[in-house]
Amino acid sequence: MSISFQLYSARDFTPWTKVLDTLSSLGYAHVEGFGGVYADPAQFAADLAARGLSMPSGHFSIDMLENDFAKALEIARAFSMTKIYCPYLMPENRPTDLGGWRDFAARLARVNEKLKAEGYAFGWHNHDFELRPLADGSVPLAILLDAAPEIGWEADIAWVVRGGADPLDWVKRYGPRITAAHVKDIAPAGECADEDGWADVGHGVIDWKTITAALKSAGCDLFIMEHDKPKDAERFASRSIAAFKSF
């Protein structure tokens, strides 16, 4: 089992060298990349290596994966990544019906074939909008996973909860597809409003001990600490790794 840190969580607390120093000192061995750290992959990879850190996974937009595949490969290779995830669709680009989501699943399947040929695992990273049923009652995330059975899933458990779904049910249904999990927490109602209602891992309402056990049983081996809007990234990173190690 590997514990990682989604660097997006610390985007407001740069310089990155300071962030990496902190993560290394707290006992992290891995980080997950996103577009904000890909400007100079060789230098950033060197900064990671100097601190004993690695980047086994990264987020890449569907636009880059479809329209600048060579660039995506260049970045992934610079960091020696093994897992690539597509993380988001802007509201105006989201399908609105079953057929549209099946078409998008086909696009992801095509990306997967290209990445698989290059030796990479690929998957979709969910937010909450994929858990909200369409007019016909179908659920976009289920459509994606069923229509493109070859792709993996980076399960963002807290977004599943915010989407109104039961994460344990989704782990039971699609556990073998989960190749990584985002570990973040939701604050009790009315708390942490200035952090968009998120909490440090182990300090919110999600039963991470039970969910972690279910994810491990399903074969998930990469757990990535994340907070979308922390007031203090070091506080979040420190409390979260300590809590997660106790699960």
C-alpha cells in the first residue's frame, strides 16, 4: 500500500520546493501531479528525487490526452508515472443523456488503448456530478464504467458522498476497477465553511476506517490524501497522514 499526496491540495502554498520539503519531512513518499506542476517536468522530477519523493500517478485533461498525446507522454515519462487519470469535465462539456455518456466512455476507451500500448494504466477520476442520476434514472459513473470496462477508476470517495451515493456500495460493485483512491473528508454540517466544507482526513464525518478496509480488500494499493481548499496545507498534510496510518 502506498500513501500519496495530491499536489493540487497545496497549490495556494507554493513555492513547490517548500511544499515538497514539508511533505518529505512528514513521511510522504509519493505525490500525485496535476497541470499546475507540469511546466518543467524535468526540473520538478529532479526536485522530487532530491527529497526522496516520486510521482507514480498524475491527472491529465481529456483535451491533452486526445489532442496532445505526445505531450502527455513526455510529461508522464519525465516523472516515471505508471498511472494516468482523467479528472474532470467542465459543465458545458458534460453529456446530458445516456447516449452522450456512452459516447464519452468510448472516447475514454480510445485513450486507454493508446496509453495501454505505452505501458500505462488509465482511469477516470470522479467528482459528484457523475453520481447524480439522469432524467432516465441512469447514473453517469456507472455508464462510464460499464460502457468502457477496460478503464480503471480513481475513486474520490468524498465526492461520491457529496453526490448522494453510498461509497461502500460503489466499492462493492466496482472494487476491482479501483486502481487508486482519493482520501479526503467532509466536515460536520455547518463547520469549515471557509474550506468549502472539507475536513482533514480523520477529522470529518466519513468512516474512513471501514472504507479503507473495503478498498484494500478490493485490491486498491494507492491512497492519495487530498483537500480541495485547505487554509493550511501543512496542517492538512500532517493530520491526514497520521490519521490514515491509524486506519
